Amino acid sequence: MRTAISILALLAVPGIAAYGQATPTATSSASSTPASIAGTSSGFHLPSSDGLWHYAIGASQIEQYGYFGPSNWTGTGSINGDLSYGSGSARAPFNMVYGGGVLFAESSNENTSTYQNLAVSQGLMAGKWSFGLTDSVSYLPQSPIAGFSGIPGVGDVGTTPVGSSPLGPAGGLLTYSGNRVGNTVSGSAERLITGKTSVSAMGDWSILHFLDGNADGYDTSDASGEAALNHRIDARDTVAVNAVYSLFTFGKAEGGINFVTRGVNGVYTRLLTHSIGLDISAGPQWLTSSDKTLIPNSLNAAVSVGLSYARGLSNAQLGYSRGVNSGYGVQYGGLSDTVTAAVGHGFGRRWQAGINAAYMHTQSITQSGVTPPPGLTIPLGGSFDTVFGGFQVTHQLSRSLSIYGSYAAQHQTYSANYTGTNAFNGTSQTLAIGITYAPRALRLGQF
């Protein structure tokens, strides 16, 4: 399920989460992370529509406990960088955020790895028409759990740029190590019919692809389309109704089965105050599949509720969502209830703090006890309970130099029939300290 908010509003506020059909994310459009408390450092800025390039480089020491087994400590050194740009154009706004780095393993049992995460958004206003295009792509050595990059300890807790969600482009259920690529591309168009009413259409395509044998994950892809009628009641209230169609497919190695969801949703968005925004979307979601014995047809409720706050040096987001998803490379499709939260605050000019957390209960949509198709190795039935999040404190030493300390944790349990798979089971904690150099922004032209 996705939330039908005016494209004009989405493009006007950097930091809006893209609403993909896989686990609906209820991040409100009333808030984005203020530049002064972007998790990387007090000097690094998210796109602020100023036509400037903001960049930062940093290094950190990361210690993980429990990820590679109970009572197992592992150390990792990190060199990372971040880059952002906001065009400042009212007619064709463009925003971009990049985060990437190298993770140097300090144990002979582990390998040096890299991570890359890029999100871009381009808009175009032409008379009564408005268009939007976003792309969020990631290359990760593990499941994302904290910050924009998803990698705990690299200094970007509290950074939620355009095109990303609290679960990340490769998000959802937690797995052990294994390189994976996640990519979501979405496009949208909206036309004003009257001064307060518009029609809109959206479409997106997503993939999750595991690259090596260590991942032992299941490749998935999904494509979604939406049509909506939107009406602005007044300066604070907007209502909409939309119809959504989504197709989820699995690779040939996973049986080549697919399933479809269809939904009709009512949407209500309200600006409660100048600082607080609320959005609600709910409706029925019908599920059908190409193998009704394995994945029975069903009717579910799709729900998305988001509450956000942004004022001065503070921001907060709270969301709940329910809906069918791809299973994130672990299950053959799942029905998830998800709660997400994020808070950021600046304590004067030199101290900032950010925190993000999520809880998800995911029930497999497959029928347990049936004979799976030939070659299918994905466990059937069962459920997961997943908790993950992170906390970071940043202190500015000078105009361009800052230090930070962070903590992240992940915990996941599942049914016994997932024992022996790549699904993470247990608790892992991560501690890190780091330093960031973020010089003054540069003006290198405008898109």
C-alpha cells in the first residue's frame, strides 16, 4: 500500500520516504531531517535546495558483539564519505544524497567489504502538470539496520534523505553476511483539474538480488502501479482515494511463482500545527497467487499511519504500517505489522543526537504442511519478530571537524522451520566511535 500525497508536496520537502508496495512505510511528509542534526556530523547537510554541494569524509572504529555467533567480538575499521546536493530550482527541483565506504575487517575470518547507497529525486513542474522520478539503490554486505546507509557505526544515524525509508532499500527481515543489491525506481505524474483537485498516477519497480553464495538469500522483484484522485479541503487538510496493483515475483531458483495484491485505499492528510503532520491510509488488500495451494487467496487490511514533528533543531517521526511484502529474501512473501520511530535534536550549536528504531512482526503468506514445488527450498509458513535501531551523539570540535559515538542493536527470532537458513537469529550489538571532516559547501553549477 502506498500513500497518495500530492507530488508537489513530495518534491518540495527533501527527506520524504518513497512509499513502496513492500511493507508500507508511514513516514509523514511534514518533516525532513534538519541539516543541523543530520546524523553524520554537524557539518554535513542533506539537500537544502541551496544549489550547493555538501560533502564529508570520516573514519570510525566499529566493534560488534554477537553478530557472528554468541559471545563473539569482531572489530572493523571504516573509511566513509557522504555527498548531497539540492538544486534550488522551483520548476525542476533535483536532490541527491550519496553515502559509501570501506569496512576493513580486523579478523582473518572476515573479509574487507564495501557499501554504497545513492538516492536521487528529479521533479518537473509544467503548468497544471507535475512529474517526479526517484531512484534509490544500495550495495550492502549485510541487512540495513541504522541510518541512511544501513551500516551501523559509520555516523549517519538520523539521516533520512529523499527516496529512502526506515527499512532501507534492501530492508526488512535480518540476514547474516552476504552482499546484496537493492534498487527501487519510481515515477509519478499529477495534473490539476481545479485549484483544489487533481488526478495522479504512480509506478515503481524494485529488486533485491543476492550476489554470492554466502548470502544464501532469495532474489525477489516487484512492480506496482497506482491511480489516485486527490482533493485539498483547505490549507491543512487533504483527502484522496487510490487504487493499487502490485506484482511480486521470485527467481527461477525459487520456483518462479508469483503473487499479486490489489487494493483500494482512502487517504487523509492533515497539518495539525505548523510543526506536526499526520497522514492516514487504509483499505482492503486482496491477495492472489499463481499457486493457490502454496499461497492461498486472502483478504487483508492494508494500513499506514504516520505522525511527524519538525521545529527548529528538533524532529521526530512515528509510524505504523500493515501490508503484504516480498519476504525480503527470507520468506516466500509475508504479511507484516511494522512500527517505526526516529528522533533528532540539536543541543545548541555543537551537540546533536539522533535515534531510529523499528519493530516488525512478519507472518509468512505460504501454507505450511503442503508439498512445495520441485526445487523450492524456501521454508513454508512460520513467522518472524524483528527489532533493530541505533543511537548517535555528535559533537562539533570546529567549523569542519566533529566526533561521534554510536550504538546499534538488532534482535530477531523466528519459527523453528527457518533453522539452517540465512535468517539471523539472536541478538547483535554494535559500538562505534568516529571522526568526520565536513568543509564548507561548494557551488559547482546547478541542474
